[in-house]
Amino acid sequence: MRNHGKILQHDVMLGRDNELAALVARVTAARRGDTGCAILTAPSGLGKSVLLDSLLRTRVCRGMTVLRGHWGEAAGEAGAYSGLRSLFAATGTPAAHGREADAGACHPAEFLPRPGGTQRFSLPSAYPVFRRLQGHALRLMAHRPLVLVLDDAHDCDEHSLRWLDFILRRAAGRPLLVLLARRSEARLRAPEAWAGLLAQPAVSVMNLGALGTDAVGSLAEQVFGRPVHPRLARDVAAVTGGNPRTVVRLLRELRRRGASPDESVARQAVELGARMAARSVRRVLSRERAELRGAAAAVALLGPEPLKYIAVLADVDHATAEEAVTALRHAGALSPDGADVVHDSVRDALLEPLSVSQRAELHARAALLLSDAGSPAEQVARHLMELPQVGEPWMAAVLRDAAAWAEQRGAFSDAAGFLRRALEAEPDDAEVRLRLALAVTPTDPLAAAALFRAALVDVTDTTARARIAIQYAMACLTVPLPASYRAELLEALEAPRDALRNDSQTDVHLRDQVAAVLLLMGRRRTGTARREPRGPVTAPHQVRTGLSDPLQTAALGALHDALSGHSRERAVREVRRVLAAAAPVQPLWLQIVAAATLALADETADAHAALDTVLRRTADEPTSWTRVVAMTTRSTLLRRDGAVFDATAVAREAIDTVGESGSDAWMRKARAVLASALVDQGEPQRAERLLDGVSRAGTSGSAIEDQLYLYARARARWAAGHPAQALRLLRECGSAQEAAGVVNPVVAPWWAEACLILAAMRRPADGREIAEQGAERARRWGTPRALGLAALARGVLTAGRAGVDLLAESVHHLSRSPAVAECARAEYALGRALLLHGDETTARDRLRRAASLAGGCGALTLAESAGNLLVSAGGRMQGATGTPPGGLLTTTELKVAGLAVSGASNRQIAQRLFVTVRTVESHLTNVYRKLGVRRRDGLVVALRALQGRSMELPGASVLEGA
């Protein structure tokens, strides 16, 4: 046989280096007189016997007496002492190894009871046999070290196990090693004897699992003669079920076909491995009887455990079910954990002998069996999904429950599938139809819009229509709806204005929700309704179509407060109660609404935590629209707080996620955020090109998106050198806000930007009214960001010492807010004003701080302007204050760097931070460039060099807490 490395020389070992080394150590110890016993346990087919073969061929076993038996090979195949008969059947007297030492010695067959005995074990009756067999073993050990090897020991009789226990206790200090191999899934024939044996200190257990990715990678390295891509090792391990022989067969076939062991061949490995496993399964089943083939089909439907379900479903006995699982493991048809078949091709091969009607009948029986056994609803529903009809009431109930569980874990595609089948059974169930619309929204919002429309058509009551319309609007808020859809939606929302009474708390709550949604859509509500105090927010038992849910009332009411610039305290209080009480099955737009409200209130950490919930629950569907909306919202928060590089990365990720599946109109908000970030980085032309393909009007139901688009377009125009056009766009943004009723000063602070432009154009008088209006709204909202922007707007328009004082007030407020970039802008304005006022020393300090802050957060244009002005004023940048840890690293880059030096892979980092691997790679590239290193092993030194050896790496705590 050709040599492919020491592990593959004899088609043995197969990735069991560590296990073989441990057994060699046990043999070496036994040769020195350290009596011991090793028990190998593993599912059938994972190489227990092959590992023992490999051990016995090693050099350390030469010169030892090896007795190897297999339970059932002795005459009679059962009964007392059958295991010992198989062990000692081939041995002669000690004369075979030298001069006979004891005239009374004889072959064990002469004193072991004859085959077929079924007597119960008792020590008095067994003791004479035990003593004589002990003497025989001691005589063997007197000549050579002794190894006793017994395969399939799970079936071993009690008498044999008791003697092994007996000899281990009495041969202490002798050169004896007992090796037992047993199937981990098999029922023990003599459990009490096993318990006694395992209680001995000399006994150790070695569990052989399926080969993992690392072991498969090592084998692949030997087959290909060079390192392999981790994905190839992972996929080969999965598709082969970690079965050692199957792994080597697949790897050798890939090499024979000339495949290169890189990532590109991983898919080929999966397809080839699946075909090989399917052929193996067909070959195995073709030789088996009908009962076993039926049990194999049951395994395809249920997985290999528990055996009792397989036996019931296939109408066979337990032994036949166990035999079927064993055969499939030998064929490499089961996954490494043994929980399922390795591939759909293998499942198809197992079910191939069945007709369509037979398969449907088997699925129906499986669903009923699992339902009666109390199995999870999703497990039962998987079988119901395969039926041509789900007409029975219990089936619809299971499908609804399964959908709720799928929604809870973020698997909205699965939930939608379950709900569609439930709707087939109960076509008039309005709640199921609405839940289906909500489940479809994350992956196909336009299809969801059609479902919402159908739900509205079925309902004539004005109040009920309004409740459905609220969900419709919030689920599809950022989707470019057709004009007819939007008109119907607005009609359903506006109709309740006169119909809802003020004397009903339920009606007041519903009016609050309608008002908030209309505000988001850009439709100002005429008149004002008195805000009533709300009752306590509690988590509902389940989602209802009635939509009188207090969580939704509170969330939308808080957002209404925030957008209207009303009580910040009440908005924050209510939205926090929503987050504390929100049940997992609540629609995810609640979390996004909460994040938006908290962001306007400068509660940035809590806002990001709410978005983390959305990203975590949509992790299984990375392209879902809800996830894209959450990423876009996160990019907005990051840009507002000055994390320009982070905002750029997240906005690009959101845009790339949609790709060609949606028009540019779908990503107006993300493009607006990215454009503003590009302006900050000194690329206004790229920002304008990015916005050129985005139509402004009539493409979305969101007024906020329209305002952010105008604000970003204006900033790009000003940065490109067109202040008059920028001013026109900003005034248009202000008019859009007034028309929509959005008066919060920090939603899109056009007024502050307009004042800065008017000051630069030397037209301060034209900006004073705008600044005063902004200041009045800022005082009412009361956040440090709002107050700081108001002082900045007034300060740049005010000459002399009064202007300097206002700018100092702006720095004071903004330094207490998350708005780092705005604080840098205020520092720059203050430094410039101080220069004009003649205070060059203080001005240089302010400009130095402005350059440091702006550079640290990625506002490169502002950093450059501040640095140039500082140098012209006779200053320099050494000893700059305010630089964040890590120099110019952003917060996210610091987290990524910390996780990287803590040992996390790119995929692990992506999972911890709820981003894609591509985003992590982008961040690491920036980190390497900024720190001047090429590889991960240089990160620690570079980071410590910036802040000293005591610097805490921010990624470490993230990794530990995951």
C-alpha cells in the first residue's frame, strides 16, 4: 500500500493521534507493572477497533502476550463466561511460551463452564473459577506483559466483567493492561458489573467522538501534502459525519480529481461527499431486509434518536431500529453529533424506496407521534409542512405555535412558511394573516405590503383597520410603496381621527399610535389631542391582531414625544419600560423605534443595545430587510456621535446587503448617512455622486428619510463650495420638518448648519431668527447636544466677547454629550473666535483639541482645518489632548483589535459584534494601516505602545462576556 504519511499507512488511526498516544502511554505503564484498564467508547463505525489494531501494531506492544476476543465469537455466543471464552480460546498453557512452571496448569477451556450456561452470578459459585483463571493469567504475566482486549464489550456477560474486576484488583503491580471497546449508544447487558468495574481507580474511559474540524484538517494536510483552508476541513467534517474512513475516502477522491485544498473546493467537497454517502447508503440498504429499510426511512425523518420513536414509526422492534442506526453510522450517513443525516441527498436516498403517498403517510404519523410525545412545535411542524393538506384543527394550532418559536429566534422565513400552511387550514383567521404579513416583512416587505392590504380589505371597522394600518406602516415604513398602497394606508390611519373618542383610554392610546405613525410618514395631524397618562406597561402573553398592546402604545407614544420635541424625560422613561417588558415575540420594529427615541435623547448606549437585540434575532437571516433597517439606524447613530469611520463601514454593509435586490430608493437613509460621512472625510464629490441616484420625493412613506436626504445633500453642496445652494436645501429641509410636525431640533439640525453657512457668508442678521427658533426648541428638548448646537448657532452669528462666551457654552454642553464631532466643531469655532479676539494662547489650546477630537473620530476635513489654523497661529500638535485610546482608532476598530488579540477569529468577532466577516476584515485592514503593523501578532505591541502596558484592550471584555 502506498504511504501517505504515518497516520494513513495502513488506513488506520485516521486522525486519532492523541488517542493513540494516550493508549501507548497506558501500555508503557503496564509494562512497568502499573496495572490498568482503558475503556474505549464511541458510536458504532467511528473506529474503536481500528484504533486498537493500530495500537497493537506499535513497537511498544512487541514482546507482549496479547489476547483479543470479541463477544459472541465463543461457542454459544451468550451465557456465563462467554466473554472470557472468546478471550482465552486461542491460548495454550504457559508451555507455549517456555517451560511449564506449574504441573497443575491447564487450558482455561478445561475449567471454564461449558457454553450455554445462564446461571445468575454469585461470588461463592464463581470464586473457584475466578481463582483458577487468575492463576492462568499470572502464569502468562510471569513470562511476558499481558494485554487483554475485548471488542463489543457492551454485550459482555456479568461473569466475565466480574472476573476482569477481580483480576485488576489482585494483579496490582503486575504487567497487565485490559482494553475494552464498547458502543456508547448500546444498552449495557450487565450494568451493575460495569458500575463496579468503573469504580476502580485503575480504570479510565476514553470517549471517541466523530472527527472534528481540526482532526479532519490534519488528515487533509497529510492527503494533500500542504495546509488546507479551514472551510474545507469544516465542510468535509460535516458531510462525512466525522467518520474517519469516509473522511479519508473523500479527501483522496478530491486529490485524485486534482482539486486544490482551498476555499473554492469546499462546495465541491460537500457535493461529492453527499453523493458518496448516498451511494454508500443505497449499497447498504440494498443488502438489508425490508424491516431494516423501513427503520432507515424512519431515521431519515426523525434522526437516529430516540430509538423507541424510530421503532414505533417503522413498526419494528427496538433491535431492528438499533441495527438500522448502526448500519447508517457505518455508511457515514449520520452527522458528527449523530443527531441527523449528513445531507439532503442522503435523506433522499433513505426515502427513495417510498412513493409520494407513502412519504406523506410517514410524515403524518411522525407528526402525530412527536406531538403526542410533547416534542417541540417546530419539530412537529416540519413534518406537517410535507403533507398535501393540513385540515385537522390540531395541525393548525401546532403550526401557529411553531411560527411563534421561529419568530422568537429570528427565523422569519420559517415562521412565514408555518403560517402559510396554517392559513390554508384556517383561511378566515385574521390573526394568522396579519402574523404572516409581519413574518414576511423582514425578508420581502413588498410581499408583506400585499398581505397587509388583504387584511385591510377583510376588515370594515374603522378602529380595527387603524390597528392593522399601524402595523402595516411600521413594518414597511422605509419601503418605497406604490402610490395606491400609500394612499390606502393613509386613509386607514386618518379615518379614526373623528371616530375615536377622548373618553376611552383605549381610544386615546390608539390615537397616540396613529399620530406617531402619521408623524413618521410626514402627515401632520390637525388639532391636538390631550395626552392621557398611560397604564403600566406589561409584557403580553402573545401577539394579537387587536394591537391594543400597551408596549406598542408606549413605544409609539415615546417616539411621538421625541419627534415633536416634547418631554424628553417621559419619552425615555416609557421607552425603557418598553425594552424592559418586551417579549421575544414582539415585532422587531419596537426595538428600532426604541433605539431611535433613545438616540434623540442622547442615550446612545441603550440605543445600541436595542439594536443589538434586533441584529441578534436576525442573525440567521443576514439579508433580511429588518436587519438592514437596524444596520441603517446604527450607522445613523454612529454618524451623529462622530464615529465617522464606523458609520461608513456599517452604512456600506447595509447597502451591500441589499445589493441589486432593491432599487436605490430602498436605501435612501443609508446613502444619506454614508454621504454625510464622506463629507466629514473630505470627499464631497463622492457624496454627491452617491446621492445623485436617489430620488427624493414619492419613493417612501418616511418623512424622516426625506429630511435626512436633504440635510446630507446640503452638507455635500456646502463642502463642494456652493453655500447658496446648500442654504436653499437646508431651508427646504426645515419646511419639510414643519409640514410633518417634526420639531425636535436634533432630528436633522438644518437650522444649526444654516447658521454656520450664513456666518461664513457674513450674513449674521439673516440667521438670528433661525438661531432663536432653534434655541427655543433646544431648551424645550433639553439634551446637551441640543443646547450645545443652539449655543454654537448663536455664537457664530454673534460678534465680540458675547460670541466667544456663547461658543464656550457650546463646548461645555457638547463635551457632556456623545456628539464628539460636533464638540470638535465647537472647539474649532471657539479657537477661531479667540484668535480674532486676540487670545492666541487659549485659541491654540482650543484648536489643538479640535484637531485631536476631529481626527480621532474621523472628521478629517475639520481636523485638517483646525491643524492648519493652529500652525498659522504658531502652535503645533505635540501633546494633543483628547485623543481617544488607540490614536485614530474608532470605537469599533478598538473593539475589533481587542477581540483579535484576545484570540478570536474573524468569524467569532463578527458574531460578537453582530456584523459580517467582511466588515471585520475592513476594520482590521484599517487598524493595521493606522498602527503600521502587518499581522495580528503585531497588534498587542502597537496598542500597548500607544497607551502603556496597563492599557485595557476593549475587545477582551466583549469576548469574555459572549
